[in-house]
Amino acid sequence: MPRARLVPLRPLAAAEEPPSLAWVPTANASLEERAAALRARFGASFACACERCSYEARGGSVGAPLVALARDAMEDGRLAAATAMLRARVSACRTDGDAWMLLGTALLGSERWTAAHEAWRAGAELAPHHALLGRQCRKDRSYRADGVAAAAGGAEGAAPCEVHALAGGGPACKVVVSRSPLFSAAECERAVAAAEAHAAKSGGWTTSRHRAVPTTDVPVHEVPELLRWFNHAMAGRIAPLLAAQFRVAAADIRVHDAFLVRYSASGGQAHLPLHTDESVLSLTVVLNDEFEGGGTFFADLRRSLSPPVGHLVAFHGRALHGGEPIVSGVRYIVAAFLYVAELNKEQHKPNGERKQRKMDGRTARR
Ligand SMILES: O=C(O)CCC(=O)C(=O)O
Ligand SMILES: [Fe+2]
């Protein structure tokens, strides 16, 4: 039983070989390995003329469709190759916004957080009309204006936490829960009211900001009152706690994304499937208690953590977790995805492949 039918788009000449499909595993195969596999299939004189083989055979980028090749490379998980192609593209054409955007994404996939955000910033300056770059940079600026970068001091005075170790070992493999509330009930109520008011006047809660595992949320940076509160809390209360618990410098913590999430038992989203976050560190802040069920579920702990209003739960972004279903009421939290700036180290990093995440089939939220 054929699995695919090839349909020619023009009449084939009598002497012409009918089209066929051959599958050669290419992701990590070198040009020579691929050529050998194709010769074995099609005969000793076969030479592949696809864009990738031509590009690699030339050993250079002149005239190659670098952005398309980079997209393919990213799908294969060849992030260093994609990064090199996109760097070549943006140095040849400094105003190619799509290439800058994709460069940031490739760097992010290699967990080069600072370099990714730098690429988006540089791209937004050089391609000022690129909508996505513009949006990304406005977001970055919102969280930096008076936010975490201003966090003074270190871990002194950080709120104490209850610590749950996760499998895998290492100081970062843990979930911490604040022992006392970091936020008053009144602050939490105001945050929820601000998000609800924003959703009411701006066409509702967003449900598709993350491609994998989306939440029903309102981005913190789009609500001025929430942003002021969150930035102030990051600098004064959250960053010192994270610095103390995860051995990072408070002033190096950066916000990649932050959003106020709404779960509802009666229609809408009642839970969040298991996933890892697009972050180095993540946190949730509990904003209300008018619900049953709920909490942040951790696969390693085999249970949910659901502290009272105003408490914070923080964990490494790679920890497998989800939002436990609520069975009644509405649950609100703030969730934030953070990374740690590597200002000087980043500039000296070789282009080589670092520990990579595959871009497809991932459970990471994006
Ligand atoms: O609902 C929760 O506590 C978890 C939320 C979460 O994991 C996320 O927004 O990425
Ligand atoms: Fe998450």
C-alpha cells in the first residue's frame, strides 16, 4: 500500500525518469556521509543539488537562502549551524528583521539567553519596522526600566523558604516555597483586579501567547499597574529570595516573560499539562484562594504545592511541572520565566554547539 503519491505538476517527457522520493537521515550526517548514502541509493554519479548540500559544498554563504536553511537546521536541532548561518545573514543584510528574530530564537534554543535578547535588541534597532522584534524589545525594556537590574544588594534579608529537593541532584534541582507571604492579600487582590480590568477592555484573556502548553493569561508588561508592582517586587523581594536559594546574583536576574494566569473550573482553562518552561528559573505567586484543587504540580515530587495567598513557589525551568486541575472556582497566579545575565561571558563564548534543546517535539513553553 503506497504511503505517498507523487503528482507531477507538468507532463513528463517520455525519456524522463519518473519522480521518486528517497529518505536519507540528515540531521547529524556530514556532507560526505549524506553524499555516500545518496550514491548508494542512486548510483555512483549522483550528486545532490539541494540548497543545503550546495551551501555546505561551497563552504560559504554567498547567494544561499540562509534564513530558509537556518529554519531547516533549527528543526533538526542543529542550532550552532543555524546560528552561524543567521549571523552570516545579518552581517550581510543588517536590516533583515526575520533573520535577527530567528537568530534570537536559535540562541535561545542553545540556552544563550543574554545573546538571544541582545540579538533581538540589535535587530529592533536595525529593522525598526519589524513588528515582532519591536514587541520583544518593548517587553524587555518594560522589565528593565526600573526592575530587576536595579536590585540592590544580595541575598541578605531574603524571605526564608521550605525546600523540596528534586531528582537529579545539584543546588538548582529543587523547588522552594516561601515560608511567609511575600505579598499582602490586598496587593494580590489589586493585581487580579488590574488583570481582569485589562482583559475586559482589551478583548479578553490571551490564550495563544505560548505555542506549546498555552495558559489563559494577561502579560504583566501590558498592564502598567501590574508592571510597576511586579518590577518593584522583583527588585525588592523576589530577586533577593532567588539569589539566596539558587546562588545567583540578584542583579543578574532578568525577566524573559511574566504573566497573570487565570484558571476557571466552569469553562475556559482548568489546568496546565506537564511541561518544562522556557526559563532558567521560574516562579509562581499565589494570588487568591477561591478555588478547590489547583496548585503547581511537580512530577518529581508526585504532588502539587499549593501554598496560601501571597506565597511564592520557585524552581528550575527544566523541572517537569504543570498546573493541577481546579475543580471549582477561579484560580489566579502570576507566573514568571527568568534567566540569568551572562554579560561578559557571553561575548567570549565560541560559536560552537552548547548543550542543545531540540526545537521540535519539545514540551517547553514558548
Ligand atoms: O499553575 C501553575 O501553578 C503552573 C503554571 C505554569 O507552570 C506556567 O505558567 O508555566
Ligand atoms: Fe510552567
